[in-house]
Amino acid sequence: MRSGARALWGPAVATALVFALLLGLGVWQLRRLGEKEALIARVEARVHLAPKPVPPRSEWASLAPADYEFAHVAAEGSYLPGRDALVFMKPPEGFGLEPGYMVVTPFALASGGEILVERGFIPASRADDAAGRAPPAGDVTLTGLLHAPQRRNFFTPSDTPDRFTWFTRDPDAIAARLGLSDAAPFTLALERPSSAGPSGLPRLVPATPEFANNHLSYALTWFSLAVALVVIFMIFARARLARDG
């Protein structure tokens, strides 16, 4: 075997390993594309259905997030004022530049139990105005979408329950801090601007999520890099063999 060919073994093995890695990443993105499209289809199907009652208290313990997430529901009952929780969030589009919080208020269901209601956004500068964001009094009927608890990751800051502020939507932790003993494991995101306080806050945030779906472009990027790697190796190998030939 010529010395030039022997010298290509190392680069060839490295190229093969990286090529396999790039192909694997592309296939993984295609799999994520299928999962995201299925999620979008499920959400679209659920949000356009007529609202149904909130799942009964007797079923809460057995429900998985896939059973209820983004379900379109109606809830009858009354707010429990004076016990808001604030979940940090970036300002939604059209709400300015100041970050703030999602106002989460407990709601006593007429059917039994409580549910945490995502009433809308307030800027951080108005976070101390509890009176200004007081919910409507008396019996009301709410409609919206059910949300599952948010997952934390390595970069999520620690919550500060002593200040009634959180960085994730965690119904169990929030309910415990608010002194609720029979709270649902999900939250209700309002779809109608019916719970603003005297100050006009909180401002309703669209309950239907907008999913970023860039997985196909990511997959094509990984596959293109794999092809480019092979082309570069072939050019390198040809030049090496010609030099040593």
C-alpha cells in the first residue's frame, strides 16, 4: 500500500465517524419533526372543539398531561382573591419590552376543588399592585385551555415562594404556597379578557401556543453538512494521492 493511501486511514476514520454523527443528528431532527407535527395537530384539534367541563376532581390523580393539555374547557365557580402567584415571563409580542409576570389566581370550582387560573400578563413594575389586579367577585364562568406543568431545566432560576414568585408554572408548588388543599394538577389559561382588575391589568395573553417548527430546516442543515464533509474529504484525498503518487 502506498504511503499516501496509508496516510488517509486516519482522516477517513475521523470523516466516517463525523459523517455518522451528522446523519444521526439529521435523522433525530426528522423524528422531532414528526413529533412536533403530531403535537400541533393534536392542539389544533382540541382548541377548536366546543368547551367541555373541567375534568372532575375524582379523575385528577389518574390524568397524564397528554390526557388534558390544551383541552378547551369551561369552569364555573368563583375566584379566591388576595392569593395571587406570579410566574416570570418575557413580554408577549405587542406588550412592550419590559418583562413581567403571568398572574395566577386560584379559582374555586363549583364542581369541587380548585384550579389555578392564568389571568394574564403584568409588567414587573406593576407587580406590587395587588389591588389593581384584583379578580372579579362573585360567580363567573371561565373558558380557556388547560396547561400542563412546565418543566425546569439546568438554566431555570430558583423559585422564590416566600415572595409568591416562580420561574415555572408548577401547579403543585404554587397551590401549596397559596394554602390550597384540593387543587388541580393543571392550570387554566383564559381565552377571554374577562378578569382584568380595576387598573386594566392583567392583560390577556393568547392561550393558544405558537409552536416553532424548524426541525425540517435543521435536518437539511445536518444532512448538507454530512454531504459537504464527504466532498471535502474526497478533495483532500485526491490531492494527497496525487502529491504522493
